[in-house]
Amino acid sequence: MRQSRATPEAGIAWLVPRSVKIESRRHSGTQERFDTTPQAHMKIVTIVGARPNFMKAAPIIAAVNEHNKRSAVNSDAPGGRPALTVQHILVHTGQHYDDLMSGCFFSDLELPKPDVHLGVGSGSHATQTAEIMKKFEAVLAGEKPDVVVVVGDVNSTLACALVTAKISLDSGGARPLIAHVEAGLRSFDRSMPEEINRVLTDHVSDLLFVTEESGLQNLRNEGVSAERIHFVGNTMIDSLLMFKEKADDSPILENLGLRKEAGRKGTGSSITRYALLTLHRPANVDHREAFLRILAGLEELAVDCPIVFPVHPRTQRRIKDFGFEPRLWLNGNGYDRIILTDPLGYLDFVCLMKHAAVVVTDSGGVQEETTCLGIPCVTVRDNTERPVTVEQGTNIVAGTETQSIRDAIRRQSGRRCADGVPQKWDGRAATRIVELLIQRHEEQASARTSPLAKPLELCKIQ
């Protein structure tokens, strides 16, 4: 059972357990008293805000729960001693807030409901970041966690990292540790808002959890000390490996007329050959001529096979503004054109990726997922912050010119992709992260009374 706790901070929906074994907090006027059990414990706050965050955070929460189960068993064993238990708090900033962009992912990924919802909503980069910072500061001051985990490269990631880096929770300036999941990725394109978020988040974080070897080298080149960097693998791939079989239960192929019902669970395949498309980056969809060049680059592919296009809300608005509807076949009735759908849930989208002949995208996460699935991918960007998907994976960076997109699709169509995935993309990244967080907490607890971090040593940003 959960109950609402009223707060003076407007706009924050704050939910806390009715009974917390690790720590209960009671308020009386301006006084605050903590009741703790003898059991060793730590408190972790994890931040989510946008679609990509949910897939990256879900395995971490699952790994925390698994650790707590093992700790309980060990503590109850004859001669067992109290084991460290982790209290986890999930904070949703509300950067993505409707059911298609957020809600359905919680059910698909078996995520718990957020303990705190900031309800920030949409806005400019500055407005959204500022609103998150103002509201998250109140959460930090109230919860006083040992660790704040931020994932990915969205505005929520940077906003919460900055608040944590600057907050002072006692007279000595103590603050929680900041752990950045998916650290070190670089496109070297500062025109991308995500690149700014990545660089700044990395340089205020205490623990940097890296997904691929390029991230290690990038952080070293920027002067980050080795003890802060940990190569753990990819939590987005943890989610993919956990749910890819379940995704086959999705009815999306039948709903789009791409598979007959008889072929769904039986032997043999009755799936129509199709391609999958995602576009959402402002550089690709906010400028009419750039968007038009990409669509022209897809025309040859659309003649060859239907293209399923789950459309991001931003892209939906641009299609309407630019008058592109006649170029796109609506309602899924024409297989010589592009089939538009609303944004899809996680399991529906994974099902489509698994069975696509080729995927065309500007998404970083889709580049990784197609590499793991062995599906040919064409990235309609001039760069990628995930070079391992090109060097070891199934990805080609095509650029955004019409002819280069056509050429890349021709090369990828019918390509047979070799088995094998990048190092440590094995479904255990989240377990490694939780183990490292616990190890760091125990080291600090043994060194001093407070487990909160010392002020961060600044690094040179190049």
C-alpha cells in the first residue's frame, strides 16, 4: 500500500511507502527524526524522465530488488549477519508524460510506479531543465539519499546531476554520490542538445558507468580520473535480452497486416517483408528541406516493401505543418507507401525490430538494439556517439542526403549479419552497477561516519 504525503512543493506528486523497514521519517514542525534499524542500509534515488530512460533504469531497479532478496536470505540463515539492504526511490520528472510516451513503458518493462512524480511536462530546453532542477532540489533535501543515479543524455539527466552536484545537505557540504549510467558517449557534435547533456553530466558525476570501449577512451581524453570510470556494459541491452522473447506475444504484426494469425505461434513464418523507420531529432524533422531529403531517400525502399513508421509527437506536428501527408500512406492500407502509427509501447516496438528486414533511424538506442538483434540498421545522421554499432555491429551511418540514404539502404537490404555482440552486452550490466554502488558505499561507510560524498575534484573539460 502507498499513501500520498502532502508537500509544500507545488506540482510534486510524492508517494512513500506506508511502512519502510529501512528508515521511517516523521515530521514535527521543523524537527525531523530518523528511526533506523540495526540493519546496514543505503538509499538510492534513480531518475527517469523520457522514453529512453525507462529501458535503461528498469534493469537497475530489478538488480536492486534481487540484491535485497539475497540479503534477506543471507541474514535469515543460521549464523548469518545483517546484510546491507538498499532502499530504492524512483523519481519521474515528467519530461515525457502521456501514456504513449511514458505510461505504457512502465507496464511493458514491469517498472514500479514512481515514488515521486515532478510533473514538469514539455517546454523549451531552458524552461524544462530549470523546472526539473527547482522541483528535484526539494526531493533531495527531503530524502537525503546516498546515491543519485542518472541515465542517458536527456534534460532530466543533466538537471538532476547539476542539482546533486551543488546541493549541501549538512554544514560540512556533504552531498550524495552521482552515478551516470551510459557515460562517455560522444558524437563530437555540440549542436546536439544531447551532447551538451552528456559532457556536463559526466564531468559532475562521481561514478561513470560506460557501455562501450569508446566511452573509456573519451573520458580518459577529457582528463577524467580512472577510479571514477567503470566499464559495465549496457542496461538498455539488459532490458532487450530480458523482454525480447515476450515481445513475440505482441499483436502488432497482425494489427498492421504484416503477419497472419496462423503464423504467430506455429512453425514456419508468414511475415510480410517490411522495414521500420524512426525519426525524431530536431535537425532531421524541424527543417522542411532536411525532412524532405530523408523522405526522398526512402522512396525506393517504400516501392520494395512497406515501411512502418511509429511517429514521435514532435514529428507528427512537423508532418502536418509541412503538408507531407500526401507523401505518406495513412491508416496502413497501402504497402507501397509508409505506414504511420502512433508511438508504440516497448514490447510492440521490439517485436517490429526483431522481424524487420532493415531499420532506418536517427535514434542512438535503436542503433544498439539492432546490433544486439542482428538487424541491419541505417542511421540518418552525420555521426554517431555509438561507434561500436558500426565497428562491431550492424549499423551504417548514412548521413542525411537523399542519395547517401538510398545507397546505404541498398547495401543493408538483404545483408546477413554475423552473430556476436559488443563486449559486456550480456544482460548483466545492471548487476555490475548495483554491486559497484554497494561496494563504494561500504568503503565510504568504513572510512567515515557519513556515507555522503566529499566535494568532487574538478576535471579538465576539453
